Amino acid sequence: MSQSLTTLWIAAAVAVGVVGVMLWKKNKRSFVKVGTISKLYFFPVKSLRGIEVNEGKCTKLGFQVNGLLDRSFMLIDGEGILISQEESSSLTLLTVQIDGKTLIISTPSGKKLNVEIKDSISPDDKTIRCRLDNDFTKAVDCGDEAATFFQWYLNMPDVRLVRHFPDLSKREYHPKGKGNPFERELRKENPNLAFQSLAAFHVVSKPSIDDLNSKLEDRKVSEVNFRPNILVDDCKPFSEDSWRYIKFNSDALLCNVTLFKREGASKQFCACYLIMSKSATEWKPAWIEDEGRNFS
């Protein structure tokens, strides 16, 4: 069987998850074509603009570009609590670039902050206990220069830029009351998540956004408003709500993603590279050895 490598295939199944690619092959699940992958987005800093990219690595902890995980950086206040666009809408005006091992954040006026993208934690790094939503985690402080930059730009005291490293402590789920069973299950399955809100990947379909825009009288929205990692096209509006398992191309390249508004989560996928060709008409897959899994 042959088809464009952009083709997205899904299988409807009752099971909550899978245990790996070999089980998938043994079970020979029946897939149907549901659409194509239109764009890839990478968000180095939580709540800041993303970057449209042509390739990236799918890992258990999320999308990875140039060795950096999606949403590895975030801003916190003096109490270690996440500062998002809800607290400061001016974050939407900052642009983000990656140049080798340097993260470059620019203001509309052209002022820039360069942040080193380290490969690992150093002995001199300061760790901070942070909170985002119902989760607590530890992160590495990115230094006074970064803090001064954001304190000046946001006109807020005590702002710090922090970085997630997988070697730090796992995220702890501490909801008010009993919490959400769905969120609790996600934390159990992937406790080393970076700063994504729910799970490692976020998938949105363009037809769903188009359907929403047809109901809006004034201001329209785009996929950027929803901050997905993977934008899917050529499917019916909101059909993604019924997808349980996803693979790319005919070669069993699996990527099981917790989907927007889904009430269940798949558990594993074989980590892979997604590479968009310059013509943006097809995908070139490449297998790798390690394993990964699960929305952001």
C-alpha cells in the first residue's frame, strides 16, 4: 500500500492504550484515512509565541527541536506560580527564535534576550519549586539577566525565567478537592512532563477551526490561538474527538496522542521523527530506538 506521507490514519478501538509498536503490528489494527498533517508548531517558552517548524522529534516528554523539548521554559512570579497570558497579555507580542544552542526572545521594539540552551544541569544551577495549575514541579532558574529583562518588559517585580530538565523531580498533582480523574491519570502515566498543561502533545484540526469561525461574527481565530503542536487538515470538523489511535504513513509510524477534549488517553508510541520536505507536500519518516508517548 502506498500513499502520501502526509496522510494521517486512525483506528477506533475500545482499549485505553497500547503497550508498544510490536503489539500494534501483531494485532493488525484496521486504520482508515482521516486527513493530512498540515503544519508543525514548537513552543520553547510556555505562554509565548510558537515557531512553525519543518521537522521535530516526538518523545515521551513532548515535541523536541534541536534537542530542546516543547515548553521547556516558563515565567514565574515571586511565589513560583506560572505567569501566563492571562496575567499579562503582552507576552503575545514577544517573538521567539532558536539559533543553535541559543534561545532568542525579542520585544516589538527590538530589544533581545539571549538564553543559553544547556544540555544538562550544572552544579551551580539554582532550582526553584514552581506551580502551574494543579501541579508542582522543580525548575532551574535562568539567571538575573533573564529576570531583569522580563521584569522590565512586563513591569512586574520578582519575575523569573525557569527551565525544565527531565532529570529534576517529577510533577506532583495537588488539585483542590478530589481533582479531575483524567488529569490524575495523565500525571500517573507521564510524571516527567515539562510545562505543558495536560499532556505532551496537542493536536488541532483546521476544519474544526474553520467551523468555529463560521459561527463567529466579528473576530476570527486561527490555529495559533489554540497553540497546537500538530495541525491536521482534510478531515471533518471535530472528527478528532473520536480518534483513539493515530499513525503517520503506511509504515506503522505510530504517534498516539491525547486529543483535544478527549476523555481518555493512549499510553505509548514508538518515538519518531516528523520531517516536512521543502515542498511541504510530503513527510519523510525516520525510525529511532527509544520509546515515547502522550497534549499540551
